[in-house]
Amino acid sequence: MQRNNIRLYATILLFMTAGSALASSDDAWKEFAADVEAKCRQAAAGSIADARAVVDPIGSAHYGLALVTGRPKGANGFVTHICVYDKQSKGAEIGSELDTQTLNLLPEE
């Protein structure tokens, strides 16, 4: 009888710790995505007004990735840049402007 109770308690403990590990992992990915978005928007601030970032929720092994879009500062239109976020240094850089029409990312009017 006592052996069954030990197994039951061990099983309950396993599920409780697995659930909290998954929750903290989910929270960590949300925090990562928020940091990528903030850093990419900051990196694009010099060239894009009202920048928006769409973040790849996981990225690659070493980098976070995002598409940053918005209106070019001092001009009309809509531009898109790829942003790369270094997971180790936590710094972000944006690439050159991509042809938004070719990417078919223009907002509907």
C-alpha cells in the first residue's frame, strides 16, 4: 500500500514539475520575442517611422529574426527590413531595404 502511495506521489510530483517547466519555458520565449521586437524597432528607428516588427517566435540557434516594416522617415511609402538579433550579445541590426511590393506585404487600403 505504501509503495503505491509513493508511486502516486512521484507521478503527481513529476507532472507538477513538468507543467511549471513548460510554463517557464513559454514565458521565456515570450520574453525573448518581446526583446527581439523592442531591439529591432530601436535599430530601425533612424530610418523607419512608426516601425512594426513581426518576430519569428524562436529564431535560429544563434539569432532572433524579425521583419520590420513601416513608413520611411521623411518620405511616403512603405518599407521592409530584415532584423537580426544576436542571442548572445542581445544586439540587433537591420539589413537594407527590401522591395515591399515584391514581398507582397503592402497593407490593404
